Amino acid sequence: MLFPTMIFLFFFLIVYVAAWSLERQNANRKFFLVLASWVFYGWWDWRFVGLLIGSALFNWWIARTIARTERRSTRKWLIALDVVLNLGVLAFFKYYDFFTAQLIEGLRFFHWERDVPLLQMILPVGISFFTFQAISYVVDVHRGKVPPAKSLLDVMLMMSFFPHLVAGPIVRASDLLPQFAQTPKLNRGMATHALLLIAWGLFKKTVIASELATGLVDKVFFDPASHGAVDLLAGVYGYAVQIYCDFSAYTDIAIGLAALLGYRFPRNFDQPYRSTSLQEFWRRWHISLSTWLRDYLYIPLGGGRGGLFSTCRNIMITMLLGGLWHGASWTFVAWGGLHGGVLSIERLWRQFKPAHWPKWPAIVGLIITFHVVCLSWILFRSESFDMALAYLKGFGNWSTPAMEVTPFLWLLIGLGLGMHFLPPRAVERVTQMFRNLPSPVFACGLAVVLLLVDAMRPEGIAPFIYYQF
Amino acid sequence: MTDDKRPIAPDDKIAIEDSPGAVVTPKVEEPLPFPEQTFEPAAPPPAPPPIPSGLESANPPPSTWQPAPLEPRPPWRPPEPSPTPVSAQTFDASPPPPVETFDARDLHPPAPPSPPALERVDPDHFAIAETDDGADTVLDRSFAWFGRIVGDQTELAESAAARAERALGWTSRVILFSVLLMLVFNAKSLQSWASTLPPQWGTETLRLVAGEWADRLQDAGFDEPRRRAHTAYEKSKAMGQGTRGAPQ
């Protein structure tokens, strides 16, 4: 069930009416939301609802046991068991075939070929997100940052809540559990902001991202060798815009849907392409993942406490694993490695830059950062290293004329990049203007926007890119 | 005055000699609502330890200043009656103006308890800001008459619960109106979606209803805005690329 579809609209209308009619019975409301979330997840494949329930049960039990255990060693064993089992499930579904294939290749290299079965498993949608969410909950309970949830229902809802279930943001227990404990409330500012975010997300996904994907990016990345430099350049810029519009649209819609049900999610994107360094980029891009990696991987590894070498080593490990989290492919690992390498170079530059050297203008940092990110998107989008190399080689081919990119697509690319230079919190400012409009006036405006978005979108909607992660 | 020795009580009525008919209530200090307090002088501080020999030159001699012992505070007594004759005093016999009573909680309503975990250092942490209904804007005032017709109430309600209820009503009306408008002006989408459903009794019924609905609205011209927007958009897509990508 994709967000920008008619079936989801009917689903959400039912959930909205039922959830607010249970406003005064918070426990029943949460129970209903859990059931609705399972229906939402089961719509895709009902067999994996059991995985979701099992994961919630296990993590609830571990967190509860950790909170009741006073022996430090037992708590450590419990947290280790939780992390190992969570990552084990994730590895089994997501990485079994990948690592088995690597094993077969390794054995072949030593002339010891064996038939190791590949399972060709279906990857449960959103498993990376709810697994990370579960780990963060149990680790936070272990660290004493959050108390264990008062009921199993809260943990079930925290992990299964349908707006963030399949593609984030990774909402932590410290954000959600206190909200579940009280009866949710709605105000007009919140509702206006939510509806505007949903409309804005639909525009970004169904118009910009879909148009760029079908008109340019898919064609160029499918066969880079037969395209000239202009198409390839437009293709990578187009992919930068597409992936931002696609993923941030999902996040905007998720945040808006949750807000219409009375819950607030953390910010996940903050105009990432206006960053003047890669470090800043990671403070603006997929914030819930980057802060997760910082808090549960980078800092436990030692963070920046052990000197320059260990800091750079920790950055590299974090980014390599962050790349692997995105998918079972070496191109994702290389993507993470490129980011880790440039982040380390930035760290070294800050450490060893001569004091008398002038500071770069911000625009130079912005252009360099954007192009480093674009270079990494080539690795991220390409299906193999050969395709990525063919893409990079194509930048030398200026004799082939542009075949795919059109002025309209350049306009969309410009629009997608231009929205990064709007005043910060632009949607919030529009919310302030519109929140006091009478409902029919606001509804008319909203309907006009949705009508235009629907008139502009291409036929059919591709799934969100981050569904596969 | 009934007894000269007895202190004036708050309920005593005093007759003014010059005005036999006038009776006033004198202002008498109320006894304090806490028990009498007596103060004991503080105990003298302990003597400093003797300085070892040889260190006298390094350390200055300890100060000989001692705090003066505090005088014990006399216990509180009700004031004596004023020596001035009552007749010499001027009293305003007119009743005092009515004091407007108010509850301090009206001015400073207690803040609702917020869970501690939600209080983050970064106010920008959550994507949806915690905004209230705020003051009216020009837009709000311009359309207030229209909002009242459909039940919107733009003035601030007394309590947070009432405000939340109104906000929920407002949101529900927005969703309802926009869905209805979309059903009228975008019936084609409903028809397209229904045609993709797998054939079953229910979906076939829905397909027939959606098709009939879309056809009738098309006859009435309600699909015109969407169709025009779509055509204009397709034309703009084809701009600058010759005939490639032109709308079919």
C-alpha cells in the first residue's frame, strides 16, 4: 500500500475517523492503531506481520528484563543477545544471499568450488528501519536514557506505527513513548502543517521524482555507455534531485500522517544540498539515520575521543557499515567508503590546515560538497562497479549530443535544487499564514493543489526508493 | 465602647460622639496566623585550634571580633488601643467600593504537565512545531463570515480541550471537503484506480459505480479543470524539444 494511491487514501480515512472517535480511550486507540498498522504491513505480504510482532515481543521482553536486572554482567549479556539477534534477523533476510555469493566467489578463487544454496528470499519491507528502531529502544533502556515501556502495546505501536514503518524516519523511544502515554491532541497549526507537508510531499514524489526517474535517470543509468556527457551530467544531477524528492517526500507524508493522528515525528531532512561540507550534509540528510549511526555505532566505537587516527578509523567503519545498511551490494559499501573517506579528509584538513590560509567562500564549499555527493550517488545508483565506471568514463564523451535531457527536465532539476535555497522552515512559514483560514477555504486551496499534482503526475507511481532498504 | 481594658476586636462597633447615628468598624490588626516566635541568641562559635609553634609568623593571628549577641525578639502582642479619642479620628462611613474579585489562576493558568522526555534541548527536533491557535490574521478576519456558516469558530476557546476539539473539527472538515471536491473534479482518477482492481463482485460493482460517476461528471463538465491542467502541463513538457514528447 503506497502512500500516493487511492487505496491508501481510503485506508487512512477509516483510520483517521476511528482513531479520533477513540480519543478518550487511549489504550483502545493504540490497540486500534496497532491493528491498522498490521493491516497496512500485511497488505504487502501478510506473512511478515508475524516477524514484526515477534520482533516487538522479543525486544519488549529484553528491555523489561534489563530494567529489572541489577547485575551488570547479566544486563550486558542481555543487551548483547538483543543486538546479535536483531542484527541476525536483519542479516538473514537482507545479507544471506550476498554473503553466500561472496563465499562462493572466495572458494572459487582458491579452486575449491562448492554448491552453497542461495535462498533468494523476499526482503521484508522496512526491516532495516524497525530493526534499528528496536535496537535503539533496548540500548536506551540499558543506558538508562529511557524507562522501559509501560506496556507491550506501546512497544508494538512504536515499532509497527504505519506512517514510519516501511521507510522511516527512525523514531526513537524517547520521542514516541511519552507521546503514547498521553491522549494525543491536535491544534490547527499542527493540522495545517501536516496537510501542507502531505501536499508538498505528493508534489515532490509524483511530479518531480517520478518525472525525472522515468524521463531521464532510469534511461541514463540503464545504459551509460551510449549517452554523452551532457546526458550523464544531467542524469546524475537528476538522480540527486530524484532521491531527495523521493525520500524526503516519503518522510514529509509520514510526518504529516502521524501529525493528523496527533503524534509528532522528528525532522529527517533539512535542505541537505545547501551544505558547505560533508559533515554538514550528514546533519541535514536522513537525520534520523545519521544520528542513529552516531549514537549507537560511532560513539561506542570511541568516537573522536582517541586521537586523529582512531577518529578517522571510526568514521570509516561507521560509514562503511552505513553503506552496507542501505543494501547488500559492494557499490553501497563503496558509497559509504567514499563518504567516510571525504569526512576523514575534512577532519584532517581542519586539523592541519595552516592557520594563515584564508577560509574558502561558502559557495566553493557548497559546490564541492554537492559534487562529492553526486559522485557518490553514481555508486549508489549503479547496479555494479562496471556500470559506475562506464558512467564515469562517459563524462569524457562530449561528441555524443544530448538525447534524453530536455529543457523541461532541466527545469525540474533546477526546481529540485532551488527548493534547497528557500528560506529555512518555509513550510512552517506558510503554515502560519494559512492556519486560521476557515475550513472550506483551506479545503478548496488544498483540493486545487492536489488536483494540479494529480494532473501533472505520470501514469502509475513507482514505489519509494527507500522501500528496498 | 464596652470595656476600656479589652482590646478592640474586629467585630466591635464604635459610636462616634459627634454623629450618634454613625457606627464604624475600626481597623484592627488581625492576629498572625502563625504561633509566636522567640529568638534565642546564637551560640558563640567554637574557639579556633591553637596554631602550632613556628607557624605564628606565617599565619596572622585569628581575629578577636565576636558577633554581638542578638537581643531576644519580644513575643508578638496585639496593639494597644489608640490613645487618640475616637471622636478625633476621621472615619469614612460610606461603604467601601466593591472589590472586583478574580482568581489568580485566570491570569496564570497552570501549565499542563509535559512529559520530561519530550523536553529536548533542540527546539527544532520535531518536524511539526508545537504551535497554538494564535491570534487572528487578516486572512482569518476576511473569511470569518464564511467559516461561521460551516461551524468554524475563530475566537480562542477557554480551555485547551475545547481548542483541541475545535481543531479536530476544523481538520475533519478540511479533509472531508477536499475529498468531496476531489471526488467531483477528479472522478477520472477514481475510475482509473477502480479499473486496476482484480475482478471480484465488490470490485466490479465499484468499477461500474466509479465509471458511471465519472461519465456523468464529465458530461456536466466537472472534469474540465483537470483536463486543461493536464494538457497545459504536457505542452510545457514538450517545449523546446520539437515534436518529441508532445501530448498524444
